[in-house]
Amino acid sequence: MLAFIEEIAREAGRIAVEGGSHLTSGQIHAKATPTDMVTEIDRRVEEFLVDAIRRRYPEHGIFGEETGRSAGSSAWCWVIDPIDGTTSFIHGFPYYSISIACRKEGRTEAGVVYAPRLGELFRAERGRGAQLNGDTIHVSDCAELKSALMATGFACVRAGIRPDNLDLMPELVRSIQGVRRCGSAALDLCNVAAGRFDGYWEWGLQLYDIAAGALILEEAGGRITDYSGGAAYPEKGVAATNGLLQEKLLPFLARKP
């Protein structure tokens, strides 16, 4: 199954790169809010992925960002974000990804996050570790917030949720070494898995944003919870670290209801 996911992720990446090189303003549309965008390439990529999965696994359900949910006759469900980081994609910034997860009875069993413009493919299968371009990856050993490089995002701001991430930023940013914001939750989780970031937090995400990345992080030795340390993510926030920093990050997020 993992080989199949990798195969379709690479083809989806090719479609995205090719479409992005010829993207026009007429192919860009607003969704729920003027800052929440979708392109015809997002839809083209998702259509390809859905068709490929249905041909191989016709009994499986599918949950895609653009096409929504379709029930299957089995316990398996695929969770797809065709282009995670659409704003980056629109602006030609290479930090976007294709995220594909396969879940059984609500638990992700295999996942791939592919950044075609960066040439990086992250993958994991439950119980078998995580890899980047075929090489095993592991989270960092950073144990102090003051030495930590973390990532975040502003899905909550785009959605108009208050209080939002900006309210949490001042105290937290003053307590860590640095913060990065690149626009793809899936890749942010993978970069924690690869030890590039020591942690990541964000509010206002959906399952398709994090399903594959969360498994990759866990298989690389990391930990992901909601803002209170429970398992209700992403609905109640995403707090992801190398594990050593989890209990040190959570108090900063506790103010979010």
C-alpha cells in the first residue's frame, strides 16, 4: 500500500508543478473567505488521486479537502489534501505539499507527504518508522524551549476564529529560540519528524491537513496532542514536538478555549 501511495503522490506532484507553471488568475477562486483560496489545479490533483484510489480500492471511503466525504463498504478511508499550502502554490513559493493518508477504523496506517518543488517525499507505515527520500528520520533531541526552533501557522486567523494564534504568540515566541511560518501543516509536521524543527503548534486545522504528517511524526519518535495534551486533534488544536518539549509547550497553549 505504501508503494502505491508514493506512486500516486509523485504523479500528483507532477500535475501540481506543471499546472503551477501555467497558473492564471482565472484559475484561482475564493472559498469560504476571501483569503481561503482554491485553484483549479487543487481540484485537478484531487480528481486524479480519487480516481486512482477508486480504481485500486473501490470499496474504500475517501475524504478529500475539495470533494468532501464518500463512504465505502470497508473500514478503510483515504484522507487527501491535494495541495497543502495553496497560498504558497499560488505565489510560486515552493513550500507546499501533497498529503495522502490511509486510515483504518479512524487510525492512520500509512501516509505520504510529498513536496514536489523541494524534491522531498516523507513516508511512514505504522510500526515501521518514517523516511525522507528513503532514509530513516528521527526527531531532534532538543530538551529546552530556549534552544527550540518551532513552526506555526495561521489557519485560525484565515477562518476568523477568536481568540487566535496571534494572541498566543508573544509569550511563546519570547521563550523559544525562533519561529518559522511556511504555510503547509503537513510539511511542518514532517520537518519536526526530521529534526529540523523541534515543535509545531496551530489551531483551526482539518484532518486532511495533518493525517499523514501526524503518523510520520509519531513514527519518527515525536508526539502530537491537542492543546490540552489529549487526543482531540485537530479539532482542539495541534501541538507537536520531539516529545521532550511536549509538556513544556502545552502550558503556553492552555489559554485557548
